[in-house]
Amino acid sequence: MDRFTDRKVLVGIAAAVVLLGASSLWFNRRKRIPPKKTSLKTQLSYEQAIKNFQEAFLVSKEHMLLIKQSMEDEFKLGLSKVGENDRKSSIKMLPSYVDVIPSGKEMGVMYALDIGGTNIRTLKCELDGYGNIKSIFIRKRFVSDELQKGSAEQLFDFIAACVSDILDDVTEENKIGFTFSFPMDQSSIDSGVLIKWTKGYTTSGVEGNDIVHLLSEAFRRAGINAKITALINDTVGTLIASAYEVADHNTMAGVILGTGTNACYVEQKANILKLEPQVEEGVMIINTEWGNFDSPEYNVLRPTQYDIVVDKNSPNYSSQHFEKMVSGMYLGEIVRLALLELSQSKLFSHNGAPPIITPHMFGTAYLSEIQRDDTPKLENVEALMNRIGLPNTTYDERRLLKELCHAVALRSARLVASAIAAIVDRVGKKETECVVAVDGSLYEHYPGYGDNIQEGLRELGFEHVILRLTKDGSGNGAAVAACVMSK
Ligand code: BGC
């Protein structure tokens, strides 16, 4: 072959290779092009979608054990001496300065004030010395969004006005127990500095300041003759209200499962290494602030993509991760985000409808109502959907929605079971009867929620734990605290 023929052959081979390569690339690309997102999703059957949600929100026994262990480590770290470790615990473990557990024999007529979510409650009640907290009257006022996001002066003037409404005798100084359900740094029973707002509050001028001082100033401005004698967290109120009512020494913890979530428990003072000065004798209630668990890392709780969005859109981004997966303020929002995705993929109609596209418009109360519906075709869910502006849903859509709500609430209950187990382990009561006082609308009203916690506890080997609903524990506990701590 001459050089010319040589070149022709080479060019021919090269052309063939290029052609082959190009066609195979074209062929492969065609094979690799992913189906359009929507078409992929519309191909998903309702059964598959339900299964996907069940898997995404599953908390297995192994995962519960991991959470429990990690929480116990955080408890220990949170109790250690300040500055002793290179890392801070995500669980603050705040000393409450409540170091007397009521016996049920305390007596007196007390005033109490309770603020922690969307309402302020003021109450007057009588402790009869036989474990009964008789309410003389209770008033409830709504805390508007403007107040929650306004200035300290506006908020505390409003609280002072609520207090003024209930006082009978203004000639002598009225002693009041105050439940303030946000994380506070306390160095005594009648003072506390707000560390950080939670649950959507952003009122300016409060973080870093003493709550009792802010309220006393508001009392002074309004000419109110009153003094806060005990400042407590709602979990502490729940624990001591229960201890007062059942008058035994088995109530070891108080848990709130409502708009937010948190727990407190009875700790040996000798174990609270950060207490200054160090005390060896006696007990003190520790407000754990477990709602902040696994923040900011978020690597133990295993969030879904919806949890990540809930966190990103919240005013307290990167904190309260446990609370955002558990409590009433967020469960409806998680479901709404999943619904948004379903409506875009045509598994749920009403793409673009306000309850689906508006943050926090799909409330957790809807989830309870959906869960409660046992009619064969989910007619009550249908009625609810009609009422909130999502009419003409199919049975498949309603079934999917109900399963989604169940998966989200079940996950919440199993996370709580892991956390309660961590506390019961901490107080060394795994083998004996141990009462955990619980208050909050999620626990009280969500169908089957308490049973799911109890089932999770059983799986973990904590069958002796008794969850005791302590209604109004948060407010009543403030009255008990004022009575006990003034003695
Ligand atoms: C607060 C806690 C409170 C809990 C329940 C959380 O957001 O940080 O202090 O106990 O909500 O009300």
C-alpha cells in the first residue's frame, strides 16, 4: 500500500470509530436520560407513595437506641462544669432552683401566671393540703402575632394588664408564681435570663435580659402591687403539679408535648457539676431543654428533606431540631410540605391552593382530625378538606393523606419515647415504677399518640414507665411553686 492508500485506510478507520462512538454515545445518553421528574412521580402508585412516607418517617428500634444513648451523653455533658469541655452540649440542662418536691400537704391561695405559646393564662387557685389544686378562676388571653414579634415593653405591658385583671386586693403585695416556657438561665428561683426565643417568638429586647425584672418594670409602669416569687419553666410546673396531686415521690420527670416540647427531671445536686457553689446533698429539678437536641449538627435525628425546609424557613434556623420534628407547631407544616410535593406530582389535587402553599396554614389540629376519622370512605376527612378549601378529594388522596399524617405523628411519638427512656435511665428507674407527668395538646388530643410513646418505651425495655396526663400542670405548677418555694 502506498502512503496515499495508507492514509485513506486510516481516515476510513478513524471515521468509522468516530461514527461508532457517536452513535453509541447517543444510544447510551438516551438510555441514561432520567425520566422527567413529574412523569416519574405520576407513575408512582398511591401504595408506593404510602410506603415511601412510611420508610422516610420510620424510627426503628435501633435508631431509638441510638437517639437515647446520644441524649444521655448530651445530658452528662450539659451537667458538667462550664468551660471544662471543648464542646457545648446541645441540651442545656438548666438548673431550675426548685429543690423541694411538694408533698401534697402544702396549703394556701395562690396567684399564677403562665405564658409559653399562643396564650397567656392567669389563675387564682387554692391548694387544700390534700393534693387538690382547686381553681378559683382562670383567664385566658390570646398573644397576637404582633405582640410575639413586637417589643419587650409591649409584650410585658400586656402581661401586666392580664395580671392586673385577676388581683382582688391591691393594697398588699400579691405574690405570684410565674411559668415562662422558654429557655432561661437561672441563678435563683425568682430570676431568669432568656437565653433564646423559641416557638416563633421574636420579641425584641428580651433575649439576654431578666424576665422578672422586665415584668416588675411593667408592674411599676401600671401601678400594680405584685411580686414574682417563683419563676419556672412549664415542664417544672408539670412535674411539681403532678407530685402535689399524687403526693408520692415517684414523679421523676415532667414533659410538655404541645406547641413546643421539653422535659425536666429530678437530679441529685451532687451530679450537677456546673452548680456554683457545688452542693453534695439533696435534689434539684433540671430543665433539660431537650428541644434543642442534635442542633446544629442534625446527624443523629436523620431529618427528611421536609425537616430541612421547616428548619430553613423558621425564625430560629439551625436550633431546636428535636422540637421541630416532634411538636405541634411543626407537624402540620411537615405534612403541608409533603402535600405540596404530592400536589405538584399530581398524586394530590389542588396544586397552588392556599392551605398547601402557605407556610403553617395546615395546622396540627387538622392532623388530629384526620387521624380520628374511621369512616369507611374517610368522609370526615372529606368534610374537613371541603371546609379548608381543598374540595372534591378522591378516596385515594384522603387515604394517602391519612397515612402521611400517621407516619409523621408516629415518628414524633417514637422520638419522644427514646428521649423519655434516656431520662428514666438517667434517674436510674428503669426497673421500678416511674411516673412521668405529661401536659400539652399534642399528647392530650392526638389520637393514639400516648399509646405510641408507651409502645416505643416497651420496645426499649421501659415497661414500668407511667405516663400521667397532668392537665393544666404548667399553670397549676406555678401556684404550687410559689407556695412551696415561699416556705
Ligand atoms: C421551650 C421550652 C418549653 C417548651 C414547651 C420550648 O420551645 O424552649 O422552654 O418548655 O417549648 O413549652
